[in-house]
Amino acid sequence: MQLNPYGEYAVLLAASLANDPPADRAEIIARTRTFGMTMSFVPEPGDHALVTAAVNDWLTVVDAADPQRRAEILNTQMAAAAAYPRLTDHDDEGWHLHYRDQNQTLAHVLRAVFSVGTALHLTTRGMQRLGRCAAGFTAGDPCRNVIVDVTRNGRQRYCSVRCANRAAVRRHRARRHQK
Ligand SMILES: [Zn+2]
Ligand SMILES: [Zn+2]
């Protein structure tokens, strides 16, 4: 497993697990593969539920009211899950850093990866580059998707073209009503 300098894959993995919750352990592991993790995990009783809890805790970072609060929550989560960095070379990935101890269970690894990866992403790209799809801010709109903003200009507001279009249609209707 590799945390690139921007923590991007880790935040995108967390958002993917939040937006499209996996049904079982195998799906969680498949998702870690999709986002570039290669390591195998030690089975743990109830690890699907433990990962769900880890994702839910991570969502408190997403929904933090301001950067100060966001930093406080992340610091608490890193203190609980992460360890001092250590160099490792496994699964032919090449030498890289792990920010956790040797516990290889799914939830433990993901808590460390989410917290450190998100901290790297936010401090590198900007503290505001994480949030919810703006379409969902309108009452009655069902979208609660997490957005990880990795765009060049940092102005992503919607999770998808579909949500952007739905919001545009609403704005258009609102303008027509004002006339
Ligand atoms: Zn690794
Ligand atoms: Zn959306």
C-alpha cells in the first residue's frame, strides 16, 4: 500500500466506500484493489461492520463545519489510528512509507490510510477540497455523495454531470418563476 504525496488515492477510496457502500468483505477488498492497494488483509470477525464504522467516522471529517474543526477531528483520528512512519517494501510496490503499525486487519489499515491520506490531501490541495455534492443542499434532493476535489482549479461542486444538470434545471426554473 502506498500513500502518494497527495494522499489522493486514499481519499478517493474513502469517498467511494461512502458513496457506494460495499455489500461484504470481498467487495471492500476489491475496492482497495481498484484504488491501487496491493496488500492482503488479516481476517477479523465483523470486519465489514468495522470498516463501515471507519467510513462513518471519516464522514465527520467530510461534514466538519470549518477548517479548524476539520483539523481537530483529523488530528484525533490520526492519533487513534496512525503510527510513526516506517519504510516498507512489500508486494513489489517498491520502497514506500506506511503510517501505521503492523496490524493488517481491514478496518485498522483503512483508518490509518483514510486519516493520513485525507490530511495529506487537504494540506497539499487545500482544506476545503472535501465535502458533499452541492445538489443535495436543496431540500428534497437525494444526493448525499462525497466530493473529493482533485480538479486543477478546485471548484468542483457536484458529484456527477447528472447532479450538475439537475441543479442547473432547478436554477433555470427558479429564474422563470421570478419573472
Ligand atoms: Zn504499502
Ligand atoms: Zn450529487
